[in-house]
Amino acid sequence: MASTFSDLGIELMATGENAGTWGTKTNTNLQIVEKAIGGYVEKAITSGGTTQLTITDGDTTESDSVARHAVIKLTGTISGNSIVTVPDSIEKVYIVTNGTSGAYTVQFKTASGTGITFGVSEKTTRLVYSDGTNIVDAGFGGASDMEGREREQMIFNLQQILLLHNQVVVLLCQRVDLLLEAQQLHQQQRNLIF
């Protein structure tokens, strides 16, 4: 039985195969795993077109397997709305940064599914995952990514913090007043004694 490859391009060696090269192939597989869970790559994207990010089986060449990396920074000056795709059937987490310049949208999606879209001025980082069919926003983006419920919760939390802050200020003012009164009383007592 011949070797097969996983969706991430890891060689799944058959029993008894690759005698004398197991070490090299295992090291390559470990490098592939390393890039999939912690690799960083920058990729210039096509302006106003589609950029396909690929994975090459058994290959650790960065430019051939951009879609394998955990962190992908999209770069380049774009003059039109752009689409970036990763292969279908890949199930993995991505951290994607829109580092492009130009006031155009950048969509990050699977080849035949749906995905997320960075707005024309949204130069942020998103935590997303591929479920094998679509790219899904994990909901851990920056403040500019928040919508409705998340924004309301953040406003509520900030209001609670301000309320607590105001209560602490009131308590401190009361304590200062008490200290001043105690100091005045102490001074009056000293004046009576002397």
C-alpha cells in the first residue's frame, strides 16, 4: 500500500514503506505540523481578483503551502475588491490579518464556500476557522468587529466599571471628610490642653 496524504499535506506512510528515508519524511511531517499550528506567513494578494492559497502534499516550501500556516497576513496595494481562498475540506483555525493598503474589501473564504469579509477600511486581525466547507468568524475580533449583542455587553460592562469607580470616589471623599473632621477635633483638643 502506498503512502497517502492528509488534508494538511502530511505524508501518512504505509507499513514497511520508505525504508531508509523515514527520518527525513518524519522531519518534513513535523515541519508541516509546526507550520499548521504556529506558522506565520505574509502573502501579497491579487488586486481586484482572486488569490488561491494552496497546500502542496509533503512540501514545506512556504510559497507553495500558504494555506497551511496558522497566521496569514494579507499584504499588497489593492485597487479593487479582492478574494482570498483556501482549499475546501481543510478543517483548521486561522488568524488572518488584513495588512493590505487601498480602500477595498478583502474576502477570505474556502474555494467553493463562504467566508468573512474585511470592510474597505478594516485593517484588523480576525480569528476564524474552516469547518471544511466555509470560513467562520470565531467572534474574537477587535472592537471594530463587534456587532449588536457584543457591543451592548461591552457598553454595559463599561457602565458598570464607571459606576463602581464613582462609588469608590464617593467613599474616598467621605473618608477624607472624616479625616479632616478628626484632625480638626484633635487640634481643638490640643488647644484646650495647652
